[in-house]
Amino acid sequence: MPRPRPPHLHRETTRHGTTVWYVRKGQGPRIRIRAAFGTPEFEAEYQAALVGAPRQKRGEPEAGTLAWLLARYRETTDWSALSPATRRQRDNIFVHVLDKSGHHPASKVTTEHILNGKERRAATPAQARNFLDAMRGLFRWAKKARLVKVDPTAGVDNPPRKAGEGFVAWTEDDVAAFEAHWPIGTRQRVWLDVLLYSGLRRGDAVRLGRQHVREGVASLKTEKSGGTVEVMLPVLDVLQATLDAGPCGDLTFIVGANGRPLTKESFGNEFAAAARSAGIVKSAHGVRKIAATRAANAGATVAQLEAIFGWTGGTMASLYTRKADRKRLAKAAMHLLANDAGTSIPAPLHPVREKGEKG
């Protein structure tokens, strides 16, 4: 039995005997399909014609393909609203997706395809989550824009996170070892102190410079928030002494060996190498954790922690304050376990025996 023709697809034979295909909705315009019938390119042109997408320009991806859809996505406010770091991360993911499937019609991407992509990255759960986040962003926008009918990422769960608390926090001993190995006057010491006494993420720390400081207060819109959260951090005397000794750059306090600013990726690698040289196998993010721990242990409130570290929603700040509160409460209550009065804990009284009960 012949398969039914897709909606709004019409066939016509010209006076020269050539079969041509076109899409027409009701009395609307006729949109010619130029690719060969039955090919993926034909399907992509058909899907693009259904939604009224403009015909592709020379050198552009085939209309309706995954590559074409992604090109349209990059032109939207949904994409530009993402932080630069998130866009870079997702671009790296899309490069591999397009290399494998960019020529396929976007409408043919199924939940099974998304699940397969997730499973291929199962050995690294963070990569699997990033892949899903990237594809969700693309297809949620595409469905909202009516460029696809179905979001294939809907209902696909993130892989479970590994047990643990993520990046390992630095300890006070780690800080002391780094300071001993990299004294004031080295660029590595500038790196540590900017992280430790500002509480900034590495992506914000590498951008911080003199232009952000006014009357002793550094103001910076955080990268991860997409510029929606601004932190205002007084420059502590201990940090100012390190910055005065340098070396620092013209636009950023953190610089590489050539005196130029570093990307957050390069800085992360170089900082980790400097830490290893001091006998510490931990990351730059772990310094942010000890900064938060110090503040919480000193009695900082949730609101104060959020102001310092640019958090919102209370979740992260509460994590540190709860730990600090438990530590303080345990310290204050441990004496209750001791026998300060010099008497033993009395044995429980025997219940009154019933008549005739043997002792």
C-alpha cells in the first residue's frame, strides 16, 4: 500500500516532463523543493518550507538541518543571554554534534538520539550533563520558535552526580605551604591572594583589575550570572599589600609570565601547576571554598556570604553556615560529655517488683 504524501507537499510535471515538488499551505505561496525526492536534503527543505524559513544563502547550511537550526539559535537573545563561559562550553559541544549529525534534518532528532549522546558520555557525568544542557537550550528555543514540533530532550534526566562535594577545598595548611613557596613579589602569590581575599571564581578573578576598584572597593559583574549579579568587595589590606608588590598587569591583576592577561582556562592550568610545585594537588576553585569556610566560621550570615560570593537563592550560603554552626555548637557542647562534677552517671532505678517476683 503506498505511503500517504506528507501534508502540503505537491507534485507537478512540467511541460518538459520534469517532476517538481513544492510546498503550499492553502492558498499561500508555492515554495519549490530543489533537492532530490527521498533524500535527507529534501526532508530538510520540506521542513523549512513548512515553517516559512527563508531559503538558504550560498555557503549556509541546508535549511532545516541541525546545522541550520543551530545557526538560527546563535542569532537569538536566548543564546546571547548566556554567559560567555557557557557559550564557549556549549560551542565546544556543538562542534562535535555538528561534525557527526549537522547535515541531518533537525526534525528527525529523537529522544533516542539524545539518550545515545548522553550514554556516549556516561563515563564523564559532567560532560553528559553539559551535553544535555546544550541540547535542551537549542531544542527548547526551537520548539518555542515553532521550528520543530517536538523537543527530543523533554523527559531525559541528567546523569546522577557522583557522591562528594565537588572540588576539594584548600586547608589552612595548604595556604601556608603555598605562601611559603610563593612569597609576596611573585605573580603566583598575586594569583592566590586575589582568589583568597576576593572569593571570586577564576573566570571573574582573571578579569579583575584596577579599573574595577573605586575608593578601595572592587565592583564586578560576575561571569556565571551573565552580568546580572554584581559583587562589591572592599580590598583588604593584606590583598592590597600583595597587589602593590606585584607583578600585575595594566588591565588585570592576574597575569602570565609575559605580563599579559590569562584566560580562565589557562589560569586554571597554571595555578594548578604552581600549587603542585608547592606540594598541593588541588584546584583554584578549592581556594574559593576555603574563603567561604573562613567567612562562615567567623560568623558571616547567609546574606553576607551571598554578597561576597555572588550566590543567590540561599542554598550555597546555607551549606557553609550550617557547617559553621555545627562546628560552633559542637565546640560549645562537648564539655557536656565530660564528668565535670566528679560523680558517675547514676544507674537507672530498678522498677518496683511485683509480689512474688524473683530478683
